[in-house]
Amino acid sequence: MNEEIKKKLEQAGTDIASGTERFMGNEDLYWKFILKFPDDGNAGDLETALKEGDVKKAFQAVHNLKGVCGNLSFRRLYEISSRMTELLRAEKLEEARELFPEFHNCYLELIDILREYR
């Protein structure tokens, strides 16, 4: 992982040191998993479920994303996903929908960075 992408990911809310540590200090392995993130379909599932008003499916998708973001140390996206998870757990669909643009912007920022370096 070069310094340029590290800087961009950190600016987007990623804790690279923590993520690398989670992968037993193996930066190459951490990078391998980070690059798989754009292929995760949960963000699309979340958006669809929110549009359709399906609280259960939206909860499952954002809960899955929260776990992935936690493992990859995508701190900012993890925090937003956590808030949204709790809203959906409480079946507060409208509040979760209001939070979605913040989630989506953060998600797209990460995806754009990762796709640039694939």
C-alpha cells in the first residue's frame, strides 16, 4: 500500500494502523481484504431495502456492513453504520433513511479511493 492511498484512506476515516494490526501486522493481507470491499453488495441491499421500507433487510445489510467496516477499520463508515444499525434495530425507518445520505457519501468516498488503486 503506497503512501498516497494511505493518506487518502486516512482522510476518509480509515485507521490503517489498527486495521493492519487486526491482520496480525500483515499489511499485504490487510490490503487484499480492503480491495475486496467494493465488491460487497450490502450497501446496495441497504439502499434497496430502505427504499422498499423493508426494515429487516435494511437492518441485516447495515449490520453486515458494520462488521466489515469494523474489521477493516473504516472508522467513519463504521460509526455511521452503527448508528443506522441501532435505528433499524428500533424499527426507526424514517430516521435511518435520513441518515442514509451521510452513509452513502462516506461509502462512495471509500469506494472511489479503492477503485482508483485497484
